[in-house]
Amino acid sequence: MSSHREAPRIAKDPVADNTDVYAFVSPDDASKVTIIANYIPLEEPAGGPNFFMFGDDVLYEIKVDNDGDSKEEIVYEFRFRTVVANPNTFLYNTGPIGSLSDPNWNVRQMYTVTRRRKRGQDPKRMVLGTDLISPPVNIGPRSTPGYAALANAAIHTLGGGVKVFAGQREEAFNVDLGSIFDLGALRPFQHLHLIPLPAAEGKDGTKGYNVHSIAIQVPKTELTRDGSDPVDPMAPESVVGIWATASRQKARVYDEDEEREVGPWVQVSRLGNPLINEAVIPLGKKDRWNSKEPKNDKDFVQYYEHPELQILLPILYPGVFPNLSANPVRPDLVAILLSGIPPGIIGGFQNFTGTTLADMLRLNMAIPPAGSPNDFGILGGDLAGFPNGRRVMDNVTAIELRAIAGVTLPLVNPTYTPDGAASLLLDGTTNDVAPLPTFPYIGHPLQGFEHSHD
């Protein structure tokens, strides 16, 4: 998946596991940017009695680089606090939850949002909101009737045109986990595989699961280096780099009745572009990658220049990728994923952040939302989509499969001809829950009482 259970250490710590990051110009308000960071992979909706929650002991952060140095200039911190009204019951709720203040809701979370600036504008640190309520999980028709209203009531409007939401959402990322990790047996292309099987539609391995989302919507002027409104797509100040992290304190102390954390914060998970630690970084480096800051990603550049999947595709699909079999060096992947696309490669577009190689989502905020979005983003001619940021509906699995298969290499190496199958690769899945038209855009979570997996 995009970054679900992608490294040995974080797979054992789901509450701190980044799963996806989205960043896009808000389609219903083009003066603002929405950033969404998802955590806790593969939440089974029927997860009682201890339903999924954010970690009170985890520091969740969304980070923004706005001057091209691959270091965060703006950080949004989210800290959570759990309150149990009645510890003498095992129940999450003792009756139907009709509102966010309903006394039947026994286990609830509040959170604080803090904006931190590394330099430049004052104040350096500002608390944007305290004791903001996170909605309950979607249990079922008896416990959480009218769930959409409950969740919408937990959208908080803060000062300066900022909105935030933190709570359970539907898993918006779709991927055929069963086929991809069965030696790349993409179901639509199984008839081309070493073990011939009939072509079939993909099965969405994340269907029926939820995640926990942290979403923030801010004016574009909040993110630019000089506070200006980005209007020129070719101007460097129109581009920002975005990623999210989770950190834990360095030590955990177990007492008879409690456990507590002490010491400095240590980063245990991070995510910018989708599928990087999942499918580009090798097993022995995954934990290290999660602990590093993007500015140090030059240490991993060899895996972008010679991705393992590029080597595997001609083996898994004999005779289908003769040009890819030559194992060309991939400056296109380095540009798309580590530096941004420079001016002159795609007419009227760039999201270049400089020569420091760093894995970040890069968003050109001067590109307006598409009137008719294409799920294949820039590969589909839609400059408002991935890898220009990432929207909820972008089919990043197919986009990155095609890119690794060589579709994007002619952008920087005109002598290379992609194999015909490269532009057709996909896993055959779609998300059966449409994004919402307004903030926080990711659909409401599936209920525990009734849901289905693919």
C-alpha cells in the first residue's frame, strides 16, 4: 500500500504509522490548500470494544518547506488527549451518541493544534486551537445514528481562515494488495504472467477498512515564503514541499498501573510521496528511511535511479518489457520524486524545489483545480493532479507503476522508447466510496455493524 505496514519496525506500531499524505488546492475554494495526513492502517470498522484512536503518546506533524532547502519552515503539530467518563464500564458508548456532547459517549479524544515556524514571521509558535473534539468512530446504526452529522460537527474553523478535522475516515487509497505482493501478478495482466491465468478485475485490498485522518485547510498565503498569493506557475515561490511524520519519546517506562513516555521526541515514521518506502527502499533500509529527514535523501538516490521493480517487471512478464530489460538509469524518477519537475520539461508547469534531493510531495499552488479531474494526474494531462501534490482520487498505484515501467523516462531521455505495455499498467482497482466535495474531502468511515471487504 502507499505506506501501510511498509517497514519492519513501524508495522508493529500502527498508531504511529503514516499511511498516506494528500496535498492539493481546495476544489471548492481555490484560495486555500488542503493537507491530509492519514495514520493507522487497515482499521477493521468492527474494532470494539477498544476502537481505534490516535495515540496520546504520539506527536503527529505536518511539515512544509517553502524555500527549496528541503527543511521545514512551517510545522503543524497535533497532540491528542483521551478522556474516559466512566472507567467502570467496558463500553465505548453506553447508549446512542446523538451529539458530540452526548453523555452516552464514554471514550472521547480532544486535541491541540500548534503552528510552529522555524524562522521568518512571528510569532514563532502559536496555538491555533485547544480541546478540539475528534468525532466518535462509526460503530453502527444503534450507537452512531446520523453519523455524517456527528462527523461534520467535528470540523473546526479556527482563526485566519484555517479549518481542521481529526478523526476516522474511509480508506481512500485503493490497491490490489493480494495480486501485487503475489510476485506482481496484476490481475488485468495475468495472461502475460509466468503462470498464465485469465485476466480479471482487480480486488481492492483496502476496501471496507478505515484510517484516522488529520486534515488542515489553510490559505495559500499562509504557506508561501513571503506571504504572497501564488499566481505564476513558473515562479519558485509558488511551489511548496509537504510531508508528514509521527514521533515518539525516546523511552517508555512501565509501572504496575500505567506506562509513560520520557525523553526527547524521536521520529519513527514519515511520508511524502506515496509508495516510496513501500516499493522503492529495500528491506534493510526501511527503518532507517523512516527515521531520516527528507534533506538527507541523497543517501537513498541509488534506489530511485535503479528501482528494483524496474528489474523485476521484465522477469515477471517475459517478453513484455524488452526496452525496460536494458535497466536504464532513471533521472526521471529522481526529478519527479526527489527534486520536482524543472521548468521546460512540461509546458507551463514546474514543481521544482531545488537541487537538494528530498522525498516530499511538491505542490505548485498556482495551478488551479481541474474542472474535470483525471485520475491519472499529469500522466492524464491534468496538471492539478499527482505528482503535482496528490488529490484523494488520484490513482497513484497506476501512475507510479507506469512511471517505473518507463513512461516518464522520455521526458529527460528522448532517445528512450517505452514498451507498449508500460502505458497500460494498472492493478484494476477503484475506490467505491467517492470523495466528499468539501473539507475534509475523504469519505465518512465505514461502520462496524455492516461493511464488506473485497
